[in-house]
Amino acid sequence: MRTPKWVGPLLLAATVCASAPPARAQEDQAAARSLFDEGRQLMAAGKHAEACPKFEAAQKLFNSTGILLNLADCYEKTGRLASAWTRFGEAASVAARAGRNEDAEEARARQAALAPKLSRLKLEVKAPKRGMKITRDGVPLAEAAWSSAIPVDPGEHDLQVEAPGYEAWRGKVDVATPGDTTTFEIPELKAAPEGAEGGERGGTEGAGGAVEPDSAGGSQGTIGLVLGGVGVVGMGVGGFLGLGAKSTYDEAEAAAGDDRQTKSQDAVSQANVATIVFGVGAALAATGIVLWVTAPSGTPDPSADSGPETSGRPRTRPVARRSPRGVRVGVAPAWGGLGVIGQFD
């Protein structure tokens, strides 16, 4: 059987896609080099505040020892000692992995020299709440870091504290003295007003139960349908290739000598490819079925919370989630590849 005409373009497209990442990497490296050179020129001109963003952009495109060392040096010259201390540590690790021992030693020495000058911030939470989240300058802080003296750049820092059922608190803390630790006490959060969105009293955790958005269920169902469709296409391609393998095998049976052996080997190769393609398609189809069947419907349960409103509080109906229907999906051997078997209860 002749190879279908679409196989050649398909292989060409796959080759082009495979070669795209290296080309993109080279473009990113070239852009990083250009940004690095601009940063160096600005540093030489004493324009440190303008140079740092150049090094930052270069480091996002290509992470190298040279970029990290210059970025750390730029941070140090602009007074951002904690950021410089962090970047020197990263530069030491990158240089060590690359075998650049001199650069690694320089980075460690520069980092050690900054350690005594670091300003640190320690947060004390006297009244923690369940589900409390604290962010500093928009970056979430792990609970384990709340009571630790963490190096920060000198200056003013924004704090935000949130917890379910409580009003969010926002404030600022000024860290100014180099080498000292600033301790800041997080104020106790106030309970959210009655019926406030997100509060414990009539919000998402009211007396009627928790409200669960149905967006997750819709997304899961959509993903299941997409995977199922791709899987069905893959199974179809695998089946088509399997038919081609059988045709080649029939030709081998009718041939003789070397031609028979060659066609037999071709038939085996085609059958192997067909089995792999069909198997991948079957697995995707099975996964799509499971995701679609088990996706929550997000339909409110009309029988829930039907009692009288005696508490005086707004009550929220719970969302009934679709009980996963019994489904058994598997892959079984079939002629020319694999087959999907399934049972729904």
C-alpha cells in the first residue's frame, strides 16, 4: 500500500515545529545580549537606576552568571541590598553549575559582604485566623515566614491581610535602618458585616452550606469533550494505518523471495505505528469520557434549604454536585491495534 500523500506534509510540519524552540532560544539570547550591553553602558555612565531594568529584562530572557552579577551590582549601587544579596546568591549557584569557579567565589564574597548590612522585616501575628493570607508588596508570604526576620530592601512596603469572614486590612511599614530588624505587629482583623460578600455570616459560608462555583465543572466538561474528540481522531488514524498494515501483509503473502521479506517487515512496522497511534487515541478518549462524566453540573438542589427562615440570617442554598455516574473505561486488544471498552451505570 502506498503511503498517503498527507504523511509527507505532516512530517514536514512536525520537523518545523521541532526546530522552532532552538530558534526562539537563539532570538531570546540575542535580545538578552543587546539588553545586557545597554545596561553596561548605562552603568558606565553612572545611570544605575536606568540600568537595572535593562538587566532585569535580560535575565528573564537568558539566565547567565554575567547578567546576574551585573544585576546584583546594579541593585547594590541603587540601595536595594536585599535584592542584590539574593541575586549574588543566584549568580554563585549558576556559576558553580557552569564550572566558572572564579565567578562563583566572587558572587559568594559579594553576598557575604552584604549580609551585615541587610534590613530585615519580622511580622508578628497575635490573632491568626483560619485561612489567613498575608502579602507583602503583592507577593504572598508563606505562613512559616510570618515570624521570621526576612531580608527586605530599605523603604516603604505594602502589606495586605485577608481571611474568610473578616474585613481585609491594608497598611504600610517603613524599613529604614540598615543592619536592623523591624518588627511589625499585624492588627487583629475585624469580623465582616452581616451579609457582606465573603463573610461567614451570609456570604459563601452561610447557614445553608458552602456555595461552589460551577465554572470548574464547565471547564472540566469542556476539557473532557476536547480530549475525547482528539482521542477519537487518533483512533481513526490508528485504524486507517492498521488497514494499511493488513494490506501490506496481504501483499507480502502473495509475494516471494526478498520482496516477501521486505513487505513483511513493512507490514510489521506499519502495524506497530498503528498500534501506538490507536493506543494514544484510546487513552485520550477514555480520559475525556471520565472527565466529562465526572464533571459537576453546578445545578442547585431544589430540595436543599427548604425549611423556614428562623435564624434571621440570609441563607445560601448549597450547590448540588452531580454524583459521578458509574463508568468503567478500559482499553482492550483489537485487530490492528487497541479498542476502547466502556460501561455506564
